[in-house]
Amino acid sequence: MGTCIVCGSSVDGHICDTHEEDVAFEFRGNSPNQLTAGRFYRGTVDGFAEFGVFVDIGDSVTGLLHRSEVPGRVESLDWESGDDVYVQVTDVHDNGNVDLGWSIRETERDFRGHLVDDPSADSNAELVEETDDSESEADAESDAETETADGGTPVAESESESHDEAVETEADDENESDDSGFEFSEGDGDDDVPTPAVDDETGSESESETEVTESEPDTDSESDSEATDADDDSDAPERVSVADLGEHVDEDVTIEGEIASARQTSGPTVFELADETGVVDVAAFVEAGVRAYPETDAGDVVRIAGEVERRRGELQVETEDLTELDGEDADAVRARMDDALDERASPEVTDLLADDDAVAAIHDDLVDAATAIRRAVIDARPVIVRHTTTVEGYVAGTAIERALLPLIRDEHAREDAEYHYVDRRPLDDAFYTIDDATGDVTNMLEAAERHDEKHPLFVLVGAGSTSESTDALDLLDIYDADTVAVDGGYADDAAGMDVLVSPTAAGEDPVNTGALGTQLAALVNDDVREDLFHLPAVAYWEALPDAYADLADQTDYDRGHLGDLRDAIALEAFYQSYEDKRELISDLLWGEADDSLVTHVSDQFSERLDTELATAEPHLSVRGMDGVAFEILDVDKYTHEYDFPPVDLLLDALHRRDDRADVLVGVSGDELRVRSDDAVDVRAVGERVADELPNAGVTPRGARDGRIEFLSGEQDAVVDAVVDAITDQLA
């Protein structure tokens, strides 16, 4: 029996079932059926094909990473034949074919450990073996046993050197380092401290170590203690910021900050420490594969004393002592970090992208939202963008994503950072529901458990500003997940988000959510401002405001092409609605102005929409009351279910091209939607009908521009009551 290198639980081998996907395996078998599905393996790129990448797993097995598994195009991968990569084995077929899955973790440091999958071994996973030129683990343990628990007895020169070699070899195998120049004693637990280094010439302790004598009289013990304390204070390493560590290589320093993550290698434990200036790796070694400072984890504020070293071009601190701070000491560190990070996170340019009075009225809210988003990037927190599956939602969400990607690349060195620290997830409905929040919380907690990942910032676009989202926002708040809501439509008295960006909440008229999200993106990253000039024009179906029209005119896109872009986004938003389609949407919005992709997709949009309009128009029923003309469409009966376009888009198109009626009412199952030339307060209508028909289960959903739900068996009565209520509003 062994212990899990991640959580320490008792297992057969060195990894438990819960954390098996958190480590990278080296395959020592010779047959595909010896692989374990679900595990991540280190492999070597064998070759490329139109349909994917062949990867060698071990010496005798080759698998296929199909192009559908690659986030982007295969040719966009920065891989060459012979490169070491990491992939997940998803399936092994009876014929020996091996299916591989994409791994966003593409370096060894991204995993929480490194193990060997050897089918000939007795256990399910083994520690990586020592290399031939280093001593065995048993020898290393024997060396360590010659030291005393308190680190006070000098170590023999030969033992010290062999121990250093074993530690260094293990660290090199793991792309980490623990050859810090001092020995580690095998104490009883968390309080293990380094043994004094041995002088290579004399075999004695370093002069910096305080020699212990036994000849001093008892009467002088108090003065000796005071002198020792004074010496300790004077010898304490200088506290430096992470940004200045490069100036202190090979020196002892003290650093203070917050633990961002902790990962266990088969050698040292590596903590990622962040202070107000940056992030650095801190290595702590007890013995191979054993967690150092097991009580210290992500979110803890600590003071670390150690030596600054440079390993393979990257700075690293070798830990001599780690102290967890609390109370006023921790508060002081956090306050220092917060002040500095807020200053760094503040937008460099706060000018609006285009003049818009309704947006200008909430300028401060836009700055607050931009600061929160930029701060999440600096804090190494993922940003989850949740937007509606509409053109407005896609334009706004993609604009924010476009602004974030360069910031993330600049802030985080890992190659897959742009896939790890921003995730755009379209919503199934016009609201952020408890179902959405439950899925997000589940993913969030799993990421925290598996990868020590911080809780993300959720940016809700076109959703989250009405009471329908209150329960969902409360669930996020329970787990201290911050939220920003950006909505150009009508907001109500919903509470729960940390920052709300809504013109209607400030007493202004609604604005296009696509334009609002683009304005926010320009504040998040001024460097992409020119990339955003055409996006507001894409988000409007009609009546494009002059300010946004002038902005679009500064680009190479003509109005006809911008309309084609809008149509193409509308079509792609409908298909695979749960997927972000990052590369495809980027190709559409930032491709060449005469791009055949845009033409192809927009033509498909026109064909499908025209077909559905031709199907629905003959079945519009007309009625009038007190001078108000209504047209009513039974969507379930007179459209093709599940086909493009979705109900909202179809009703919008019908209303735009139909000048025979003042109000269009679309009825679908147990829902009713309203489109009108004049402003209709749909929520007020729903509340009135609910009072009139208490047994019809009438529930308004959303704010003034929302919809009405009811019991499908009461459809006729509800439609009649809605017509009466709207007539009274408009009369």
C-alpha cells in the first residue's frame, strides 16, 4: 500500500481514483490494451495528417488525437514531430486503435505530479525511478537518517554531496529544483527545517549558522538569550518583492504574499506565491513525493524565507522556512496587495469607444466592471463569460473575450493560458438560471479541488439583471464567486451581482447589449480598441445610431458586409448553442472583408429565414381592438419545430417586415412573446393577467421586454386577456 501524492489517502500505488486525472503518466507498457482510459500521458508527436495528430505513447503504442479534439485548427498547433506533449487516453478499441483527447495542460508543471504506468508493476502507479547517475531513494533515505531531527549535527561531506545529487536529479526529472544548498532533516511533520550547510573545505557548519556551546555559565543565560535574539534580528533576510527577485539571485530573502496554488511533484512540493508585484514558484522539499507544509494551501497568506535561484531561465525560491500569517500580519499583506493590484487593474484609458448618452450615464459602472475583469486576470482567476445566444450576446461576449486574450497572454507564461483563464459559455435562455449556476459551481469546485484553481469571476452578458437570476446569483455568492452583469435591456430590482452595468438601472433608455459590451471591452484593453470599431454595427438589426455608424466607417467593412456578418453570427449562434465556437466566430468577425466564409454562412441564414417566414406569414391571425391592430402566430402549429430560426429571431423578423399590425403576439406552447412599435411593458401585462386568471399559472418572465408563461391548457383565455391588457396600455 502507498499514499496518494495529491491528498495523502491510502491507495494501491501512489494516486487515488479522485486525483488520477491530476497527474501525468509515463507509459512503460508495450500494448494498447495496457493503457488506462482517462489518464493523461506524456507522449511524443509522431506525425500530422489532415484528420489529426499521431502521438506515440511510450515506445510501442501510437494513438490519434483527432482534429475535432483540438481547440482550433491542427495546423495552428505549435507542435513539431518529436515534441513532447501531453494527451488523455479516451478510448482503446478492440482492434488496438487508441483515441486521444486534448489536454489544456501542456507542461509537466501544470500537473500535480508525475507517475509511471508500468503494467508489470504490482500497483496501479509507481513513482518515477531515479536515473542511473543518482543514488537510489533508499540510499537517499539512509543519508537523511544520519542527520538529526533538530538539524544540529553536521553531515559528513560524502553524504551531503550524494544527498544533494539525489535531490537535484529528482528535481531535474520534474522540471523543478530542490538542490538549495542545504540538507533536509526527516522530522516528524510540518516543522521540518533545513540542516545547516556543510563547508566543503573544512567540513564545518557555515559561518552564518550560530554555533551552540555548552560552556556558558547558567548565570549568563539571560544575557546570552538577548544577544542571540539581537543576532537573529540582524541576520533576518531582507523582505523583497517578487518583481525584484532577479536582483537577489543566490541570496537569502524573505517574501510575503498569498499562495495561489500548490502542486506535488515526485520530488518537491511547489507553491505558487503571488504578491503585489508578481508571481513566483517556491519549492519546498521533505522527501520524494511527500507534501511539504500540508496545512498550507491556496488562499493562505505566508512569509517565506529562502534562497533565490534561477532554474532553466526562471526564478525560483528554495524554501528554508514557511510561516503562515494571520490576524493583523495577514491583513497588512492583503491590504498591500489589494492597493497595488487595484492600481494595476484600473483601465489605462477610460474614454468611451463612441459617444452614447445612455452609456455615458453609467461610465463609472463601466470602469468598475473593467477594473474587476482586469483584476481577475492579475489575480490568476479565470473569467467566465456567460452570454445569451443572440447576435447581441455573441458580439458583446466575443468583444470582451477579444480584449482579455492579450492581457492573459501577457500575464501568464503557460502556453495554454488563453484556454485556461477565459471561458465563454453561451446561455440556453435569456436569463442566468439556477440550472446554469449549478453547473458553473460544480465546475468551479471541481477545478478548485483538482487543480487548486481560484474561484472565477463570472461576467453575465445580456442576463443577470432581472429577478429570474437572483437565486442563481445567490448560489455563486455563497461560494464567494464575484459577478459582473452587463445588460443593455431592462433591469429590475434584482440583487446579488457585485457590479451592474445597466443604463435602465440609471434611468436611461435601453441600449443594444452588443454595443454596451463592446464599450466595456474597449476599457478592459485599449490595445484592441480598433479591432472593435465595427462590432456595434454588427449587433444592430436596424436603426444604427450615428455614433456607431461613424465608428464602423473607419474600418474596411462596408454596410452590406456588416449585415452579412450579423446574419452569419445569428445562424452560428443557433447551431451547437452550448459551444463558444471561439475560432469560428473570430474568423467571421475579424476575417477578410470579402471572406467566402461570411458569404456562405450568411446565404444559409437568408435561405432558412425566408423559408420559415414564407411558412408562417399565411397563418398570422389578425384582430383589432380600439384602434390597435394585432397579429397572432401559433408558433407550434405553423413553424418547423427545432429548425432555424429560433422563436425570438423569427418574431423579430416578422415584425420588421410586417406593416399591417401594431402588435405581434407569438404563442409557443406555454409561452407568449410580444413585439410592438410602441413600448409595451410586458411584465405589467403579465401581472394584470395573473390577477385576472388566477388558475392559469401566469408568470411574467424578465422585465418590461420579457415574456409571459402560463399553463398551456389556458392558452386561449391568456391570449385574449393579454390582448385586452396591451390595448389598455396603448390606448
